Amino acid sequence: MEKMNQEKIRNFVIFAHIDHGKSTLADRFLEITKTVDARKMRPQYLDRMAIERERGITIKMQPVRMEWNGYILNLIDTPGHVDFSYEVSRSLAAVEGAILLVDATQGVQAQTLTNLEMARKENLTIIPVINKIDLPTAELEKTKHEIENLLGIEKEEIIQISAKTGENVEKLLKEVIKKVPSPKEDENEDLRAIIFDSEYDVYKGVIAYVSVFDGMVKTGDSIFLLQSKTKTEALEIGFFKPELFSAKDLNQGEIGYIATGLKEIEKCRVGDTITIEAVRFKIQNLRGYHEPQSVVFASFYPIDSDNYDLLKDGLGKLKLNDASLNFIPESSGTLGRGFRCGFLGMLHLEIVSERL
């Protein structure tokens, strides 16, 4: 990859408290950069699951690659609800910058502070933004004052936007290009990519969402997952546009996916490092993510005991996509065999049971 290209990449997330307009802002970005055809555009474009659209909240993070003014902008859209903060922590390890979005009518909220702490631990560049300035109930001065105190910055540095009307959104994109650093240049030629999410495809096996820290990977390469000590092949490689869009290779600094062909879901764990099989002995793991701690527990049993394996399979597929879900087998005299599951909160439990 030419040096020039590396300097033209910006990887960032948007984080906010629930309902502060994060998905709407992501929609405006997709429109301005013409990533999504205007005819296909719909509200909450990156919220793919039916349940997300129905409740109007983001549950799964969703990466997207936008190309604009000669730059490659990789945005990872993250959830705002506290039960999904683990999703946020995973995405922060894959980027260099964060847009801190605050609702002008609500001010700084608890979840915003939690996410800000995580972003600071990752040393991300933070761009403060006040949203919903078009509303008559907007309390701009009060909100600005809160953000000034929180970040220790001058109020001139805060960008005021309306994601709904699109006011100043283009200015915000330019600010991302100006302030967020490009991915660190490393002289290491050997591939090291961290898995920050994954999904399962019947034909392609486990599809790992990766951020490439060093080196490059091409379609057909023999790859090796360091933690699970698994060798496999990169069947397909590509980007998120936001649909999967195949490419020949992924280079240092880029965010994309690798279809691994693996059928065993547990072999492709979030936080694992992917490298090229030939150099696996000299590669150090990238630091993974902390394991999330469950706070709410519930037992799940199949109505028909013959469906135990189906339930196990379903939980396994969800675990692949939601690493904060934990489950262990248990049995009861009256209910037969089932699972004791751990969740991050009540909303998390509710969403998992609906997704099952």
C-alpha cells in the first residue's frame, strides 16, 4: 500500500446516549458521501435488524466505508444503550477517533460519560458535537458549558449540528478528516488484524470483521487465528458499503471483513488476532478486549426436549455475534436440559430472547 493511501484513511466511531441522534447522523454521512444511492436510502440505514428498526435503537454495531474528497472514512456505528456498552468497547479498539454526540435538549447523560471514559482509555481523538440545534427546546449555552467542563476545552471547538436537517454535517465530516489521525504507520510487514465482530454465513462460514494493524491479506491466503490456534483460508475479503463488497486485499489501516470458511463458531473469537499461517510463530497477539461481566441471569429451556441441540445452536450463533452473552448447560428435574445464560442487563436479555 502506498504511503499516500495510508494517510488518507480515517477510522472513527460516533457515540452518544440513546436517542441523541446517532443513527440519523450516520444517515446524513451516507447521503453526503453518496455511499448509499438516494433511492435506497431509508431512515436508520445502518440499523439492519428488524428489532432495531421496530424499537428505534441500535443494538449491533455496523461498520461502513465511505469515500469522499479523496479520503476513505471508516465509520463504525455503535449502540447507545448501557446494556450494549460491550459493543462500544470492541469498536473503540479498531479506530483512532470518536465523535461525541450530545443532544442539545438533554445535555450530557450517564451513558455518554461511560463511553467517553472508554474512548479516553484508548487515547482516541474526541470531536465534541451538539445535535438537535433546530429544536425550539434546545439549551445550547447550558449544553456547551457541560461539554466544556467535561472535556476541558474552549466552546469554539464544539461543532453544532442538526442531523435531522443536515445543518453543519458536512463541516463535521471535514473536521473528522482534519483532526482524527490516520492509522499508525508500522514497518512490520507481517499481517496482524484484530477481530472486532463476526457473523455466520451458511456458505462462507464465519465472517470476521477485522481492523488491519500491520501488513496485508489477500484472497486465498492461508491465515491463522492466534488464540484459538486455528488454520484456515481467506475465502473472500472486502469492505462494508454497508453491504459486503468484495475486494482483492485488505491493507494496513483498513477495516473490512474476511470470510474464513470456518464452520465451528467458537474458533473465531472476538478480540483474536489473525495473521498469515507461515509467520505465526513470530507474531505477538494484539491486545484483545476485556471479557464482559454478566449482571442478569436467566434460564432458557426448549419447550420440546428434542430441540435442545437447536437451542444450543441458536445460542452459539448469537454468541458469535454478541460476545457479551454467556451460557452454560444446566438441567432441571421438571424442565429437562437447558442453559443458564448471563446478560449485561434486562434490555440485553429481552433482545437476546427476541433474536433467538
